[in-house]
Amino acid sequence: MFATIIALAAATAQPQTAMTDDACARINAQVGQKAKAEQDGIRRQLDWPNLCRYAEENAKVTSAPRIVFIGDSITEFWKRDQPTFFSSAVLDRGISGQTSEQILLRFYQDVVLLKPDAVHILTGANDIAGNTGLITPEAWQNNIRTMVDLARARRIKVVLGSLLPADAFWWNPSMRPAQQLAAMNGWLREYAKSQNVPFVDYYAAMATPTGGMKRELTDDGVHPNKRGYDVMKSVVDPTLRALAE
């Protein structure tokens, strides 16, 4: 009788730790129980870097891709507007709203473990916007450096994409990011040169003289529209061809 009571208590007790093999299933279940307006906030609380976003897709990858594109909404929406650009050999691992800190935390899962030949890294605008709080330029630079180091440790080639131009953020209208974006791109260019990795300059092809995005390439001043992504593809294609040689 006593043994039965102990067994029943153990079966109904709360888990002793938060580590579990079905974390994503449990997180998705909890998020799904909330009203849609609350879901993003709950997910950020339970899975701040959004490791669950691509976990299922990553598990289905059966052969090493040629390249993984990792980043924020600029990367995520690229697949939406140019679906034929991506394939089992060219993977999109962008997540809207993410900062370099969040992307770094999922870099091993969403890039390294997939064993691609190369990775395309594009992140920084949401750092400027303060999506996850205040950050120094040096901290953003260190996040880029760490991703490059992680890739190179596994012999994954690196491509650094420039930040896109913008003179305002619609979700944070008090900010004027044009000057900071230009400065960060200057650092990215010099860092890429020092590391002997390709730097893909989308900014030069898409910026107005005052640092905004050309009106015909965007619908909101921050994200490319289909025409904008056509420009981005034309800019990156020569680098992708060179990587394949």
C-alpha cells in the first residue's frame, strides 16, 4: 500500500527540472492555448531565441544544404517573396523581429548542425531599433564575430550581408537609424576584409543619398518588396556562383 502511494505521488508530482525532450511540443501547446494577441509575448517568455521555430524543419533535413540564410525579417520575408530562390539546397532561417543576440543563440541549431557549405549572415537593424533592449555597437560586433567563429570552426564558409538602408522604423518612429546603419555597414565591410570573407553590399544598390531605401524597392521603408528582393538576388548571385566554383 505504501509503495502504491509513493508511485502515485511520483506520477502526479511537478517535474523536478525544466529540461525536457519535448520542450517545443509543450511550448507550442501552451502558446496555442492563449489568445492570438498574446501568443507572441508568451512565446518570447518561453522560448526567447525561438529555438522551436525551425526545429521540426531542421529535423527533416536529410542532406547538407549548399547555403543557409540566417537573419531577421529581411531574411524571413525573402522566401515569401521569392520562393523559387530557396530550396533544399538553399535554406531560409530568418525570424522576424530578431536581434543579433537571438540569432546567435540559435546559430548552432539552425546553421552549424545542418552542415551547410556556407552561411549568409544578415542582422543588425533590430539591434538599432532596440527590439530586445539596449545594446552597444561592440556587443553587436561581438555577436557577428562569434557567429563567424562558430561557422569557421566547422569549416562553413561565411558570407556577410550588409544592413539595408532605412531612415525610420515604423514600429519605433522616434528613431532615425540611417547614420547608424551606414556606420555598421562600414564596420562589416572592414571586418569581412580582415577575415577574407565576402561582403555583399545590398545597401549601395538600394539606398537613397540620404540613407533611406529607394521608394520603388519597399512598401514600408524598411522591408524590401518583391522588386527589392529582385535587386538583392541580383547583388548576391555572383557571390553564390563564386562559392559554388
